[in-house]
Amino acid sequence: MPELDAATMDKAFTSFSLNDLHLSAVANEYSVEELIRAFLRQREELRVLLNDLDDEQVNYNPDPENFSISEIISHIVTSQNGTYNALLELSNIVLPFLDHVSYMPGAGAKKHLTAKMCQQMLNEATEDLSDIMRQSARIEHFESKEYPGLGTMNLNSWIVFQLGHDLDHLRQTKSVLHSEGFPRITESVTSN
């Protein structure tokens, strides 16, 4: 079985769509630990992209049809609450459920966040979701349940779902960063 790295993820999720998910095909091929590592690697890649961005850059929209990085990050953070809540439900872990947005594309997206806010939100959300993934992985009899539009989902399926969703938005973020009008940081040269 190949490591669940970016190249493998790209092959598994050539285009992420709720209408054409094959979650169990990927989910059953990897252990929970491998899936969690893949989730953390993917989130780290996204964090690295955010590291040197300023407020103007995270709020740049390439065109009216596309999201800014601020909107992408806030959507990822808010929408992951659905995965978090499903893991709570299936594992019977007693913690409060998180507010969740609808399953509409772009739900939870917010404009005009600062670069620092985007970084902080992503870091906290990653920690929260990876913690509940690890707690769920320790449950001896993790349940499966039928979810409308997704099919039968278990711990592995939900992690793979999150991986696919995040990968789609990682690609979207890279597209914004490479768009023609993206504001570049200009280094000011000072003479001594």
C-alpha cells in the first residue's frame, strides 16, 4: 500500500465532489493512524502556505467567482465541525457538539480576516479535529452509520472525507496564490 502522501491523495481525489465519493475505497486501505498522519501533513502544507502572507494577500479575490484565502480558511475551519460532530456521535465520546454550517458550497466563508486570524483559526481547528480523531481511534467498537448523500460512514470514512475536502481547498488556495493579480510582497531594500 503506498503512503498516503500528496501524490496518492491527488490520485484518490482527482476532483472532490459530494456527488461522486468513493470514500470506502480509500478509507479501508489505510489504518486510522495513517489517515491521521495524512490529515496532519496536509494541514501543515496549508499552514506553510499561510506563513508569510499579509492581510492584503489573504483577502485578495482573483475574481468575483473565486474565494479569497480568508474565505477558504474560514470555510475549512467552520465546515470541519460536521466531521467533528460525526466522530463524537459515532464514538459516543461525551463532549459538546460544535456549531455546524449547512453543506452548501462555501458555507461559513468569511471575508476580511487578518492573516494572523487565518493562521490561528487553522491551527486551533487542526488541533481540535486531530484530538477527536485520536480519541475516536482509541474506541474499541466504533460505530458506522448511514449519512444522506455520503453512504455508510465510520471513523476512517470521515477522516478520508475531511482529507478530500481539505485537499480541494488546498488546491484552491494554491490557485489563488498563483493567480495573475495576486499581490506580491515587495521587499524594501535599505542601504546601510
